[in-house]
Amino acid sequence: MRDGLLESVPLFASVPGQPRASQGLPLRILRHWQQPAVQRLALLWILNLLVCIVFGLLVVQWQWFAISMHFGGTDLHVTVYPPMILCLLWVMWFGVIWGAIPAYLSTFVLALYSGMPLQWALLFGLADPLGLLVIGTVYRAIQMPVVLNTASQWLFFMAICFIASVFSATGSFVWSHTSQLGDAGLFGIWQGWWLGGFLQASLINGPIMALASPAVLRWRMQHFPQPQIRLMEKWRLLLTSALGVLGVLGFLWLSLFFSTGSLRISQPNSLADWQHLALVTRESTIAVYWVMTVLFLAMVFLGYRFFLHWTHELERAAAKTAAERDIALRRQAEAEAARADMELLNQELAIRMVEVESLQFQLQEQATRDPLTYLYNRRYLHETLPIELQRAQRQQYSVCVVMIDLDFFKAVNDRHGHAVGDAVLVTLAGVLRTGLRAVDFSARYGGEEFCLVLADIDLVMAQQCVEQLQRCYASQHIRGVGGDLTGLTFSAGIACCPLHGADEKSLLRAADRALYKAKADGRNCIRLAPDGLLDAEMDTLA
């Protein structure tokens, strides 16, 4: 474990701003006894517990409850209960649990010491913690600072303490019941409880908090960093408001009830009793008036504080919504800009892809086309002819391969130059492109040799096709150095699959040897590869 309570208690996190009562320390920090700050806090808390118990016993021993006082023309009852002074400070500075436990134990021990039965003592001990819980709950609900620096903070503190005193005064019913007090005695105990609690908080706790809270809270923040502020849920706020209203209504009803009970007389015809009745009525009316005045001011101020709190929360919610809307609009604009950029990138990518495809096509053409005649080259022939032969075998049709060689091409180059020779080659390429079908293709085999692949055709039709090409080629005129070249001729040899072979090598060899036969027979003719021609005979012809 790393040193420091901050690492030991993970729910602590530093938060700037004034500490608030709702940010109570969890009691489980006492488990970290090895921390010096925890040791000091625990010792002070245990000492406070013992002091509260001792003072509670002294209250019973010295009868500091329901002390009669004359103020403002009326008799009031006040109870002095020092444990509530100490416990309220612990609630405001460290949290409800730190003050509620000593308050409960001191009240419980007090009840047992006064002779109250155990079951009633257990219930009676909850009276003061109930009032402390009201204070802690309300302070948590609207996040009020515990340092009393301003008049509004003072008024808020006094109003909450008054309502909390009314709630804790419910313990007077248990006390009066177990002590068998009458209506007048119950009224004195009840009034002394809430009035004494309110006066103690206003006249003693308020000044102590105003003077000592800054120093205590600095020490606390130094050793126990603030937990994260978590705003109270709406239902708890409504419950707090409802409890305040019910407390006020209950107080008014109890005031009327006790005042009515205290006005009973035993001898209706006694003048002294009627005088006492008039005096009590006057005093009760004045007391209720003052109490009503305080309650009215307290409820008005609490309503004002709750209104400010809700207004602040609405403003925060509106600001948060506006900020989220601005963020959403900014993100939407960024998304639209990104989408526009993406569209531009996609367009550029499409252009680049077209360029790449064009380059690939050009490279493919350059790799498979003869640069002079722009016919397919020998590489393309060797790649495509086996595929065409396999297709012919599957679909049961014949394929003819024609080898062509230009007649006297070397003499043309020697007499007219290579430019004219190139023109002769280009002229024949043009004849082949226009004279063949779409299913056929032609390739420059090398030099002045060309190869034709004719699909789905027999030898007779192939020979007719080549004869037509010869006539077209002979009709061409090429301008030369010494005049136009006319009477252009070529020789051709034809082989057929499957008659002369089923593979590329056999067909090319048969067509090539038939071409040599045509050249041997005087050129400008077409020869077919004979059926069953032996290799030895073909070699002889070559």
C-alpha cells in the first residue's frame, strides 16, 4: 500500500472550492489507524463521545431541562443540553455519522440513568440523531458551505437548526410518557427541548463555526482530501422539503394541543383558576406568535434557498445542454468537412485508379503487342494458343494455325531500305486485322513471319481465308524509292487441330513445315500440312 490516506481511500478526490456538509468523511477511514491524521481524529472523536455521555448525565443530575424563563412578557421553557453542541459541530465538519453516534449514545445512557426502561431508552436515543440527520440532509440537498461568512449563510443555518430542533423534540413524548408527566409538564419538556436546541445552535454553534470552521476545514482538507460532490437526487430534495413542511405543521398542531391541555382548570368557579387561565392563555398566545414568526421567516428563507438552488441547477443544465449542443454541432461540421474531404479523396483515388488501370493496360499492351505492326507478339501467341486449344477440345471444334512468310522481303529491304520494309510489314498487319474474324487473332512471329489462329474452322475454309488475304495483300501499293511496290506476295502453311496435333508445339511445327513446303514450291502459294506426315519426311522438306 502506498503512503497517504489518498491512496488508501479511493473514493476521495480533490475538488476545488469550499467544503460542504454533504461531503462527509466515511467512518471506514478509522480502519487506517496507521495514519497519524486518522489517529488524531479517532482520539478526538472518542474523547467527544465520553464528554457527551458525561454531560448527558449532568443534565439529569442538575436538572438542566425545562428551565423556566421570562422573556418578552411570557414564560418560556429552555433545556440546556451540551452534547448537542458538540455533536452538531461534528456533523457540520465531518458528516452526520460522526455526530449521530455520540448523540445517540449520550441520550441512551441519559435515559437509562434516569430510570427509563430499556426498550424506551433505545427509542428515546433516536431523538437527537433525527434532528442532526435533518440538518445534514438539508445541507447536502442544496450544498451550502459550512463556513458562516455571510448573513444568508447565518439565516439558513438558524432556520435549519430551528426545524431540526422541532424534529428532535419528538423525544419529549417518550420522556413525558415514561416519567408520567401531565399535559403542562409535557408542554414544558417539549418546548424546552426545541427552544433550547435552537438557542444553543444559534448562540453557541453559530459563533464557533464562524470562527473555527476555516481552520478545522483547512486541517481536514490537508489530511483528508475532499470526496467528489454528488448532487442529491430530485426525490431526496422533495423528501427534504416535505419533511420541513410536515415538521412545521406538526409543530403548530402540537403547540395548539399543548396550549389547550395546559388551559384545563380543576375548579371552574375559582377566581384564581380563571386568572391563571387568562395568564396562561396570554403567555401561550405570545409564545405561539413568536414561534410562528420564526417559522414563517425560516420557511420563507428555506424556500428562497431552494428556489436559488433549483435555478442554479436549471442554469447548469441549460449551460450543459448548450455546451453539448455546440459540441454536437461542431462535431457535425467536422464530420461534414471530413466527409467532403473523403469525397475529394475518393474522386482523386478514382482518377488515380483509372490512371493506374490505363497504365496497366498500356503495360499489358506493350507486353503483348508488337510495337511496329501493333499485332500481338510471339509471347501472347504462346500464352493464348494453349488456352484456345483447350477450349476447342472441350467444345469439340477444330482450330487452324497458319504460318505466313513474306516473299523476297530481304530484297525489298536491300533495294528500298528498312523504312519501306517496315511499311510492307505494317501493310500486311493492316490486311490481317481487317481480313480476319473477331474470333481469330494474328501475331507477328518474328522478322517477316506472322502466325494466324483461326477458331472453329476446317482446312478448306482456312485455305480460302488465306487466299482472300493473299489477294487483298497483292492489291496494296507501297511507295518506294524507285517507284511504287506492287504485286506483294507471301507464302503460307496451314495445320489443323486435332488433325495435325493437339498441342501448341505440334501445330506450330506442322504449320512451319508446311510453310517451308510452300516456299520450296516457288512461293506465293499455300500448302497444307499432310495427314500423318512423318517427322523424317518433314525434316527432308525443310
